[in-house]
Amino acid sequence: MANIVTSVCCVVLAALVVVFAQRRSQQVARIQYEKMGSDVTMQCGSLGDDATVTWKVNGTDVRARQAQDGPRLILMEVDLSSNGLYSCFENPNGERRDQIILRAGTPPKEPVVTCRSNTFPNGFYCSWHLQHPTYIPTDFEVHVKHNQKTLDVLRDPVHKNRCHVKFPQLFSTFKYRVNITAVNALGKASNGISFDDYSIVKPDPPEKVVATPIPKNVRRLEVTWNSPSTWPDVENFPLKYFLRYRPLIRDQWQHVELSDSTAHTITDAYAGKEYIIQVAAKDTEIGTWSDWSVAVHATPWMEEPKQITSTTEAEVILETTPSPAPPSAKPQLGAPLGGSSALLWSSHLLLASILLSVM
Ligand SMILES: *[C@@H]1O[C@H](CO)[C@@H](O)[C@H](O)[C@H]1NC(C)=O
Ligand SMILES: *[C@@H]1O[C@H](CO)[C@@H](O)[C@H](O)[C@H]1NC(C)=O
């Protein structure tokens, strides 16, 4: 009895497993990558040549240029519009036999590679990109060599197409060689560059640039900044700075080069003009100038313009709210005010004369 129960159980279980496996194979769509412009053949599962099937894309009839050959669908000159979820159903009962996600794309071309050290003397980073889209997932392999040794490469956690490398030694006569290979389902292509460590040094721009007017001085602006926080050792690898400034209304920049100082006073600003100011940094010995810092705006100190009293302002608002008066109307508003203050004055004078006469 127990034997029968066990075997029944087994049969049921086995049947379930088979059904489940079938369902799975029907439901899990596989991805088929194909070159744009090519003719593509999709095979419906493992059906033999004598099977006949019906194909659907995204649940509707396939309207693209096509041919059908037993369990195979042939699409002509696929492009991005051919992408989709293709399903095939075996005739005559219409059971689904396969699902294919078609993704048209291109093999990668040589990536463009640049390397730069903004953390000299610690290390450098390389970034790369493709000049043409591939439309399908593309990965990159990175190899860095120095003096025939392969160096450790750390992929950047934020920037997908960037890696970091430590300098194994400084001012070596051997060049660094970086090789980036782009790989996807349709092909691969690589590009290699080589360089001396000193040639790729380029700091980040100075930070916290501040320009402040100097009180009572209509032609001066004091500019201060911090060295880039990524530059690890300003003591031993000092930076020099390049300052540029111009009034907003002019196109011509004025420049000042400064060695190892993080402040400068502009003394020849035009009074009352708003200035735009930027700073760049460079290692004093090697490499190239950083990009320009964030631009800051400042206007030299100006003599305070005469303040309009708050009462007049209130009156202007009250007067103009119902029907906005042209600016020329404003001075007239002073008249009634002048009149009332004159009245106030005369009452004071009256009081004073009364007091005087009493004494
Ligand atoms: C299938 O659907 C996807 C996503 O909605 C769409 O991008 C694609 O063009 C469709 N494919 C076809 C052949 O209609
Ligand atoms: C880059 O490395 C790949 C193998 O990883 C190699 O096939 C290719 O020739 C190298 N390319 C260059 C330009 O060095």
C-alpha cells in the first residue's frame, strides 16, 4: 500500500516537474543580438524542419519584410524598429514554443581614451567612450602596463567608463601603456595609448573662489580661493595659479599669473562695474593648466545711493496699486507729503513761539 502511495506521489511530482520545466522554457525569453542591416534568422525552439509555426511580435502579426521556412522566421535587413519580443506558436494547436527578444545593434569601434593625473604624485585615471552608439550592452576591458609589468586597475564606482591606477614609481623613464577593449555580443575593438607620467598631470580647478569688494575702495576686489582638494600634497608639489577677470560688459579678459599664492587683489577694476572672475591651477614644474574654476561675480564697493524713506515707498505702492502710474508720475507724490510736513513744522514753530512768549 505504502509502495503504491509512494510511486503515485513520484509520478505526480515528476509530471509537475516536467510541466514546470516546459512552462519555464516557454516563458523565459532569450535575447538574440543581431547586426543592423543584416538578414536575421530566428529558430522556434528545437522544432524540426517539418513543423509549421505562427510568429508574433509584441503579440501582433509580424509586418516587417520576412520569409518563413518551417520553424524559422527570416527578417530582412533588421534595424532598431525590428526590436521586439518574438513568440512562435506551433500549428495546429497554437501552443507557444519559444520567445526571443531581438536586439539589433552594431559591433563597437575603437574607443577614444584619455588619461589624466589630478592627484599627482598618487596616481592617474583614464576615461573612454565610443564615438558611435552600439545600441546593445557593451563592456570594456582595461589593461595597463608599465615597464612590462601589468598594473592593478580600479574601476570607478560612479563613472562607468573610468578607472584609476596608482603610479608604481615617479619620474620613471618607462612609458605607461593603457589598452581599452570594447566588447559586445557582435564584436570587439581596442585602442591603446602610451604616455610619460609627467605629461598627463592636470590639476582640478581651484575651489571656493570668493571675490569681495573692499570698503571705501571703488576700484579694488579681493579674490581668494583654495587649492583643489584632490591635489594631495601642495607642500611638495606646489601649484601656481592663473587669474582672469573682466567686467561683464566687456569681452576682453585681463590675466594675472601667481606662484603659490591663494589670494590676489585686483586694483584696476572700473568703479561700479560688475566683474566676472575665474582661477586655474597648474603644477609649477610639469603638466598643463586645469580647467577654469566656477565663475564668481562681484562689484567693487560703491558709495551708498540716497535711501528712499519707507513712508514714500509705502505711499508709492498704495498710489500705484489701483492703476499703475508711469515712473514720471513718482516725483509728484512728494507734493502732498511736503505739504503735510510743512504743516507739522509750522505747528512746531507755533508751539515754540508760545513757549518763548510764556517765558
Ligand atoms: C515592440 O515593443 C517595443 C517596446 O514597446 C517597441 O520598442 C518595438 O518597436 C516593438 N517592435 C515592433 C516590431 O513593433
Ligand atoms: C589591446 O589588448 C588586446 C587584448 O586584451 C589585444 O588584442 C590588442 O591588440 C591590444 N591593442 C592595442 C592597441 O594594444
